[in-house]
Amino acid sequence: MEKYKNISNFEELIELEHGKIGSESRNKYEEGAQMFIISEMLKSARKEAKMTQEQLAEKAGTKKSYISKIENGKGNIQLSTLIRIFEQGLNRRIGLTFL
């Protein structure tokens, strides 16, 4: 707990635990965090649409196993496929922000 006594915000905590932005450890953490966010957004949108993974996969032109991997935060997502899943499969627009 001693190493946390001077931490005053979340960014400092992340830097302490995973290193500075651009470091290998931080990049891996950030990638995992983004994957988690995408997986939760997809799961939520699919459930809101009252669709099964199989139904979504069929509508988006992919496989149920691929939808499952994304929803479980595993696998490598191609941007074009992710866009197709949201736009064709769920009739939702996807927006990207680069910081």
C-alpha cells in the first residue's frame, strides 16, 4: 500500500501499474481495455436487439464463434468486420475517435 500513498488520480494509478504511455506494458493494458469496452458494447447492443449470437452472425455475414470471441474479449478483430457487425447486423453506426 505504500506505493499508492501519493496517487491522486486514475491516470497516475495506471501509469504506476502499467508504465508510461507508449511502453510495451501500457500498450498491452490499453489494448485489453479497449477490447473489453468493444466486447461489452457489442454484447449490450445485441441483447438490446433481442438477438442471439447466431442470429447476429448470420445477419452480419460472419460466424457465431467469431461473435462469441469478440464478446468474450478474445480474438483479433478486423475493423471492417466490426463495422459490418454493428452496421449490417445491428443497424447501428460506429464512430471512431483518435486521441
